Amino acid sequence: MAKVGSWGNIVFEVSRKKLFSFSNLSKTVESRWNEHEIIGKKPKSEFNGPELDAGQLDIVLDVNYGISPMKMLAKLEKAVANGTVNYLVIGKNKIGSGKWKITKISEDYKTIYANGAIAKIELSLDIKEYR
């Protein structure tokens, strides 16, 4: 097994029997500013500090890759509902300076067998830094 990374006890890994990873990880770093109107002049900018980092990543849950889509989906949905926060790690590197929360999961049910068994779900997770 080759561990790709993790978010708490959810381990992203690649092996002969299992493929559970993510793609399209993006991260946004912003700052907060106020603009104060001045009559007859350009507004005055005031720096208020950094914004919480935000990001997004995609995950494919596929029974053909050794994953139970509904079990993993339930685990991720529970984390959202409970407000779970964890470090996001890729390899040995923490992403960002602190922990991350999942703020939204978008689900796209791709493959459903005749008996109603769900074989493949594509997820898009919105994540945000926790402070």
C-alpha cells in the first residue's frame, strides 16, 4: 500500500486492491480589506487581516477500486454534520497551517446496478481552514 495522504482517519491510498485518492485539489489564499469612501477622491483601503484559506477537491468512490461507496459517503457526510476538523496531509506535508473542515459535499451518482446497488459516486468537497 502506498499512502497518498489523509484527512484525520480517512486515509487516501493506492494499492493493488484499492484506489482511494483525490484529484483537482485547489487552494485559495485571500486577505480581508475594507474600502472607505472619500468624497471627491478614490476610496481609502484598510487591511483587516488574512481570510481563512479555502479549497476544493474531487473524490471518486468506486466499488471496482475496492471502496464501498455508500460506507465512505456516510463517513464523510457524518464528518460534515458533526463539524469534524482534521489536518489535511499529502505525503508528509500538512496543507496550510492548521486543521480543515469540510463545508460542503456535492454528490454525483454515476453507476447504479439493476438491483439498486450504488457502484460509483463522484464527490466534490469544499473545504475551509478551521481557526
